[in-house]
Amino acid sequence: YPGAFTYAGSRRVMLYGSKPAVRAFHGESGRIYLKNEHGLLVCAADRCLWITDAVFADDGSNAVDRLLRYETLATLRGVALSQLDAGRS
């Protein structure tokens, strides 16, 4: 459906603004590596992206301000693994 989103724990985060990182930096997919005036630097295996505008879907609060460096956002792999774990319980 419209818009990009991810999860921070159990909270849905709606992503409204982003821009590609200029410098090459690689890391664990979904991890927030840097937080500064540019936003949140989130990495993947092959590139990084600055998240400049994001809000929590449940209350509309600014996610960029509230998320912390080294927190992890949901990745497809993470979602798939959590579904497998849930199915085993």
C-alpha cells in the first residue's frame, strides 16, 4: 500500500523522506549507525540511506528524534525469521 514503512520493535515507522548517503559505508542491514542533523543513517549490505522524515504510525510522533543510534529497524530477513520463530512456538 502507499508509502514505505518499517518496524522499530513492535511499532510501525512510516518513512516519508530519505536521501542516499554520499560516502560509501556498509553495515548490518537495518541498523542505525549515525544520528545527526542529517537524520538517521541506516545501512544495508551494499549502501546506506539517510532517513530524514519518519513518524511512528501509532501516535504520529517524530521517529527520527526518538530512535537511537545502534537500534535496529525491521528487515525482510528479520521479519521472516520472527515469523519462523512464532510458528515454532
